[in-house]
Amino acid sequence: MADAPRPAGPGPRATGRTRDFVITADRAILGMARNWLLYLNLFVFVYVGLPFLAPVLMQANLPGPARAIYSIYGGLCHQLGYRSWFLFGEQVAYPRDVFQQFSGIDPNDPQQFNAARSFTGNERMGYKVAYCERDTAIYGAILLGGMLFALPFVGRRLKPLNWLAYALVGVGPIALDGFSQLFSQFPYNTIAIFAWLPYRESSPVLRALTGALFGFANVWLAYPYLQQSMADVRHELETKFQRAGIPK
């Protein structure tokens, strides 16, 4: 009777340049696992800050770099002038009627939709932040939440947000505010199932409040899981280096 096959032992160890590459890659991953929150907060800080740099550049008479920022974020946000914050002008926000009065663009005319998106401002109104009021609140809250999570007495104790609470507090308000506005307006209000909805336009305060709730809820839900995952990666690599006698 033939002998049963023996289980395969560990494969050959990497040597030379291959070993050096593996060690370098593992050290890079370990550094990311140790400092993931710092890197993530820095990324969000840049993402949040650039849209505010655009109106600063416009005010400084540097439209080229400002338009580059508007163009980049234009693929990520509608940038409608009557739903965005403004800097250096008479007001920080211009609702539909005021926006039409100041800019000459009719927000209710579908043919002027792109004009409302591309409008960046003027000397009287100031200049538009490169993403809308709601996005400003969402990503600003994610940045603030990430900074709070970095505090030892917060991040080490915070448990992931319950999914039901996430849906009720994080998703519910922003969905109700956003979709009730969307479906009550043209062209959706011409569809029978939405025709009964009364026309409504949200306010800057509501957009900011619901956006902030959504941003904070995302941090509370995701960051504790990320922290645990990074801790597992850190432990695995530190153990691997210790066994191989490699300095960490």
C-alpha cells in the first residue's frame, strides 16, 4: 500500500534582492498600519481644503489655478451656485431667488443648469467654494471626526456605530432632505408617482446639518473597524519581523 503523501513544508525563503524587496514592502505596509489615521486625516484635510482655496485664488486674481480646482471637483459635485457657499461677497449663500437676482441666471430654467454649475462668482457675490453646501458639511465632519478619533480617550474606546443607528441618524436625515427636494422639482415632478409632492428647496442650514450627521456617522461606523484591521496587520508584521530577527 502506497505511503500517504506528506504535507508540503514551507516554501523556499526569498533571498537577495527579492528578500530586500519583500522586507521593504512589509515595512511600508507596517508604517501605513501604524500611522493610517494620520495619513487618512491628511488626505481628507487636503480634499476639504482645496475647494476653499479656489475662491481665495479667484479673489487674488489667479483664475487659472482656481478654475483647475473647480474643474477637478466639478466631476465630484454639482457645484450649483445657489446651493454652494461663497467667500468674499455680500452673503455666504445665495438661495434661488437671490442667486437669480445677483447672477442673472435663472435656476428654474433647465437650459441654464450648466450656467448655474459653471458660475464661480463676481466681485459683488464673492467666489464659490468648489463643492456644494452639503458636501462641505459631509467632508468637514469626516475631517473633524477623524481628528477627534485621534484622541486617545476617544479612538481607543469608541465602538462601531450600530447599523440601525447609522441608518436612522446618518442616512435617514440626508436622504429625506435630499430626495424630497430632488423628486419635488423638475423633471421628476412631472412623473405621476412624484407629482403629489409639494415643491421644496432645502436650506443651507438643513444641508449643513444633514451633511454633518452623515459625515460623523461614517466616521463612527468605519474608523473603529479600520483601527482593528490596522492593529491586526501591525501585530502580524511585527511578529514576522521578530521571528526573522529583522529590526522593525
